[in-house]
Amino acid sequence: MKKKVVLIQDNEEILEIMDQVLEEEGFDVTSSLTTEPIEKIDEIEPDVVIVDDHIRGDKKGSKVIEELKTDPQTEDVSAVLTSTSFDLPKKAKECKADDYIEKPFDIDHMINVVKNNS
């Protein structure tokens, strides 16, 4: 069975590239420019959630991950924070993300991070 990934990014081109690469690697990807998939996380049951810190809407991606990690229903879902931020490792640690991907990212590194966390 394919591993499931929820992918939320702020940039449509990056979203499409990551989606395509992960699908080619055999993942079942639910991608979005909004946090809508997070609201359906019980239905999707992802193995890993990848969220950009600068997503559209009221919340930052780090806040979305923090909420997932503090909810007993979703605390075991792997969460990966992505950003161009210079202090991404610190932000990822603070929101309890399992890992992070710095942008611009190396595609092989991104694939490895997703595989290691799914």
C-alpha cells in the first residue's frame, strides 16, 4: 500500500514540483495551497504531513504542526516543516516537527526526508 502524504505549500509551482516528485517516488499525495486537508486529516490518514511555514490563511505552518502534535488523535503523524527562513531548524524544533526541509531544496534531500518520516 502506498504511503500517504499531505502536502501544503504557499507557492503553486513548488507545490506541483513536490507533488510530481513524490508521486513518481510512489507516494499517494494530497496537495493543497490551503490548510483544507488538515481539516480532513481523519479521512485522509496520512503517514506524513509537509507544511510550509508561510501558508495562506490566518495560521503559520508551524502553528498547524504544533496543533497536530498536541492533539492525541494526530500526535503520531509525522510532520515536516518547510521554509526559506534562516532559523528553520529552531522553528521546527519549537513546533515539535519531526523534520524540516529548507528552501530552496535539493530534490534528493526532500525525497529522503519524506521517506525517513513516512
